[in-house]
Amino acid sequence: MKRKHLGAIVVVGLAVVLAAVAATSQAATTRQAKTVTINLYASGDVNVQSLWQQYLIPGFEKQNKGIKVKLIFSEHGVNDTPTLARIGAAVKQRKWPGIDLVDAGLVTTLATDGLTQPVKKATAPNIGNVDKKLLTPVHGAAIPYRGSSVVLAYDSNNVAAPPKTLSALLQWIRAHPGKFTYNSPNTGGSGYSFAETVVDSFMTQNVLTQMQQGYAPQLESNWKQGFDLLHSLNQYVYQGVYPNGNQAVLDLLAKGQIWVAPVWSDQALTALKTKQLPASIHLTQIASPSFTGGAAYLGVLKTARNKVDVYKFVNYILSPAAQTQIINVMSGFPAIPLKLMPKAIQNKFADVSANSLRPTYAQKQQSDFKAQWQQTVP
């Protein structure tokens, strides 16, 4: 009898242990089920990797328990081409390509090819703060989350009152031969922006809009007057030549060989912070029109998993707190209005804020512009 009772106790005890193990396993499974993973593909320089890994992802995960963001990073975009092909093939078959969100130059192609979700304020309220003009080049299917504007850099030791409009800048160039230059448009965006801004000043808004929204080669005859003006400036630019690349222009400014030049805002701010540019170099924005700017876009794939959580992440990225981190790490321009940013950030961009992300031409139009500049201006 005693052995029977002992056996019964053992059986009951084992049942209790098994039930406890099952309950623990079920609880672990429930917890695991509540954890959502967002796969983010990003490419660019190591500062882009640092921005996501050290700042944006930890900040989001801290506020959103149960949502993890996995970064798939391609340095200098070496994997962009095969990634684009993989995404295209998967999305067209309505399959998940292992990626939910993309931050890379290929986002504009994904958007125009219809592979990303259209942007809707209802999915992420902070999208409503983004400049709607920046949605046009991507057919409303990608989210601008940071930007960089071309601005005017000047040496305050030699230029007490910098030009504030395009016409004043052109007058200044003619009055100070050899103290201004811009890089050739096909070697960098700052020189390209100056050239396009001059040409745009002779065009109607209707023509500009068509060139910004699509490819309109039949309208390129409208460039002649602007190209003629640029050609007339040859005798006034530094040594009559156009440097190769944005950095070459910054080097001339740093050495004091030129006093005024168009530069990228983020590149110049970084150079000032690292003392590659002297403190005497100041930045300002011109008007009528301002220089063009560029946006970095995020794309939510049409076959992304857990879209509600992906847009929650996007909404966080467009918050003032995350935008402040982007500015501090990248020296980029915020994707949301400055008035929504902390006062210190507003002060930082006080001189370069006017229309700082004015859109440029569509890609094919830019290629034609660069080729015609090369044939017409130098």
C-alpha cells in the first residue's frame, strides 16, 4: 500500500512539473509572439550606420518595448543593385524580401517603380509636417527624413555683407573677379545647384514643375538664357576653371583663395565642427530663388510585415527628438519645419533656413542638364 501511495505521489508530482514546464513554455511563446522585428536596409557612409545603430534604433526601442529593429547595412551602397533586384522580384510576386524599410539612394527608384507604400498621414501623423513638394519626385510613395541644402559660404574676414539674393550674388561675382567659383555640375551637387538655380531664374514655375515631376526634354530650350549667363561668368570665376567635386571648393575656401562659393550645408557644417574650415567661414541662404536642396528618403515596401509597427518607427524618426539626433550626428537639415525643433536647432539654422529643400529636376532631366552645361558653359 505504501508503495502504491508513493507511486501515486510521484505521478502527481511529475504531472505538476510537466504542467509547470508547459505553462512556462507557453508564457515564453506568448512573450516571443509579442516581439516584432523590423528589418531595415540602409546604405551609405559609416556615419549613416552610426546614426541608425547608436541613436535612432536604440531611441525607438527604448520607447517601444516589444519592437526590435534589425539593421542590414551596406557600406557605400555596394549591395544596392542586387538588393534592388531582390526587392523588385519579391514585391512583384507579393512576397516578403526579408526587408521592411529602406534608407538608400535606391528608394527613389523603388517609389517610382511602384514597389513602396504610398505615404499617408493616417499611418504616421508626423508625415503631415513634411514639405509636400518633396513627395512629388517619389510619386508620394517615400518619406523624406533628413535633408541637405546647398547654401552660400563666405569668408567673413573679407565679406562683411554677403549677397542675400541671386541677383546680388551675380553682381558680387562680377565685382570681385577670381574670388568665386563652383565645382562642375557633373562632379558634385553644390556646383550643380548653383548652375541650375541660375538657369531656373529665367524659367516659369509651370516649366520648372514639369522638369521636377518628370522628364520633359522638349522644354530644354528654356535653358539657353541661363546657360548664356553662366558662360559669361567664365572670366570672373577663380582661375577660369571649375574644380572637381564639392570638397575641392571647400579646400579653396579654407586656404582663402576664394571668398564666396556654393556648398552643401551638412558638409560645410561638419568641416566647421572639425576645423577643416576656419571659423571665419559663415553660411547663409540666398533668395529669389534659393539654392536647391536634397532629401534622403525612407521607403516602406508594399510587402513589408507589421506595417503598423513600421510606420510607428517612421513616425518616431520624424519626431523633433529624433530629428535633433539626425542633425547632431549628420549635420543634416531637418525634414520637419524648424519651428517644431528645439530653440538651439532653430538658432543653428537661422541663416540657412529659407526654402532650404527647394526641389531639383528629375533624374533624367539632371543628366541632360549636366551634359549641356559641359558643352555650353566652360
